[in-house]
Amino acid sequence: MKFLCCSFLLLLSAGLSANTVELDKVAVIVDQGVVLESEINEMLEGVKRNALKSGQELPSERALRTQVIERLILTNLQLQMAERMGIQISDPQLEQTIANIAQGDGMSKEQLREKLTKEGVSYDSYREEVRRELIMGEVRRANVRRRVYITPQEVESLVSLMEEQGMQQAEYHLGHILIGFPAQPTDADIDATRERADKVIELLNGGSDFSKIAIASSSGAKALEGGDMGWMNINAMPTLFAEAVQGKKKGDLIGPIRSGAGFHILTIFDTRGLQTVEVTEVNSRHILIKPSVILSEEKAEQMLKDFREKLIKGEADFAKLAKDNSADPGSALKGGELGWADPTIYVPAFRDILNNLEKDEYSQPFRSQLGWHLVQLLDRRVGDATEKLQEDKAYQLLFSRKFAEEADNWMREMRDQAYIEVLEQQQ
């Protein structure tokens, strides 16, 4: 959650500035949309503010502006696609997400608002940036999920590998720089890109700051974060990276490694052994009501309140209510039952409610990004990971790896196919 919060603070600029000035002008044409000069300036200020707080050294203003423009281009393209797809985020869903972000940082929503104000960030701007980030997440999921295919054999092989690795199943805190190819690169382009990658390696070996070089030179998705990819299980990171980091230690520099996107340079900020925790599983059932043009948010919530009251009084059967009303087709046919599962697989709002319910207790109706839920906790158990959980974990690791790889490919393809015109900056 802290990463999410920082990410949103960094990106506080993807929409029109709340204080657009009279002299604002178009800086970039992006297909059917534009990036305004005010958006660039606002994001630049956000990056500088975060760098000051973390003591991070930044590259030149020109290099930083280039990276900010690239981030805003990708944001703009995704929001245009969301509009074409009709993807929207309702106010209740937005408020629930902000509450989850605040809770993850050990704060109330009011405390989060106060923190933003102290940092000079408008709460309204932050709120709309969270909305945009949720919309872009939905766009990515809708377009990338169908590109991810995992076979039972892959899951079985990874389960076996994880059993062999045991406590050696390391996690790495990775830094990443991508020196990217242009669209449809020629041999000359590839040679030139390799030369640039070699120069970056030379600078890093000479003591240059990795984060500063990443912000200045990387084409990777985390460039503005200094190339910081966070902690990654070795089985969840891209296969190319997993093979490269095997046997490497903290502080090692790896690369350049060639892929279809360009040449990758990695560094290992830190390593740690597999973080093991006692597994808690929950058995639950739920009814999902999705608001629509016909069914308002208020009516959806009231529907579930009425169901809850009838269930408590013994005037209704949960399974029948789920079969007749739930918008979750997978569980509705089973009377709303979700079976035994690790609660962390669920969306945050659902997970948090389950973690606070007693056995057989009904929740109050609550909103997640999926809609309105009424959930009952049937039972809870603690113990070692079952075979099914091992398979689920292997599947999730494989999905994370493939989703990240395909998301990068999808973004690059979208960027290459778009009409982009960066207008000259007037002095």
C-alpha cells in the first residue's frame, strides 16, 4: 500500500491541473488527446518533491522532462482506451480504495488528507489521480489478461521447483534500466542501442548513482521511480531476469541482457530468504450486486441490507438469495460459496472484511471495485500450506511473471502504433 500511495503522489498530474493558468498550452499531441504544459510542470514538481524527501539525486531538467512526457503519453493513451471501452470508476469505489490506501499506511482518510495538505498536494487532485490509476489498472487487466496462458504442466513444474528450492527460494529487491529499441529496429539501431547500454554500464561501474541513471536513461516502466522494481520472488520475476540473478549477491550489476524490447541492466539492491508465514485460510460465501444504469448505488446497498436482515431473522436462505441475485457467476451457482482460500487472493476491501468477521457472522454491505457485497464467514483455519495452496501460489507467481511481461509488450505496442507529436517548448 505504501508503494501505491507513493506511486499516486508521483503521478499527480495525469489530468487537467485544478489551477490551470491562462497561458497553458498543448505540449504533446497523443492520438485523439493532448498533454498540456501544466500537466508536465505539475508532474515535474511532484517528482522533485519526492526526490527531495528521499534524498534522491535527479538528472538534468531536460532528461527529467523527457521521462515525464513519456509517462504522460502512456497515461493519456490508456485513458483514451478506457474511454473507448466505457470503463469508469464510481465515487463509492474510489472512496473505498482511498480508505484502503490510508488503512494500509496506518491512517484514517482524514489523516491522509492532512498528510497530503502538509506536503502541498491538493486532495482533489490526489483523489482524481487515484481514479485515473484505477481506470488504467482496469484497462491493463482487460487487455493483458487474455494474452496470459498458463498450462497445468507449468504449474506442476513450478510446484516441484519451489519444493526443491525450499528456503533457498530467494526474494530480490531489483533495480532495472532498459535501454530500449526503437519500433522495428534495424541492425544499426540494435548496435547503437548496445553501445548506449555499454556506456550506461561503464557509468555505473564508475560509481554513478543507479537511480539517477535510470531516471535519465531508462525506457522501463519504473524509470521515474529510479528503476526500483521492489521486492520480487525469483519465480515471479520475468524469466530473463530470474536466470540472470541466479547466484548473484547484493550490489551486483548485471547486463546488458538483450530482449525484444532492448538491453536490460539490473542491480540487486538487496536479497532475502523466502519470507514464510503461517497460512490462514477462510471458508466464506457472498452475494455480489453490481450497480448499473437501472440499479443505483443506493438501491444496490439497500438490497443487501434487506437480505442481511432476513438472513439474521431466519426468513431467507443464503444459497437461494445468491443463486437468484448474485452477479458473481462462479459462486452464484454454488449458493455463493467461495470455498477454502487464502484471503490475500481477494480484492483488499473483501479481504479486510473477512479478516474481521467471526465464524458464521454476516458482514454489513460493503463496496469493492467489483460492486456491493454481503459476505458470511463460514469458518477459519490455520496450518501448513496445503497442496492446493501450493498450486495456487505457483499459479499466482506464474501469472505475475507473465502478466508483467505481456503488460510491457502491450504498452510498447500501443505506444508504437500511436500518433505522437511533441511540440517545441517555447522559451
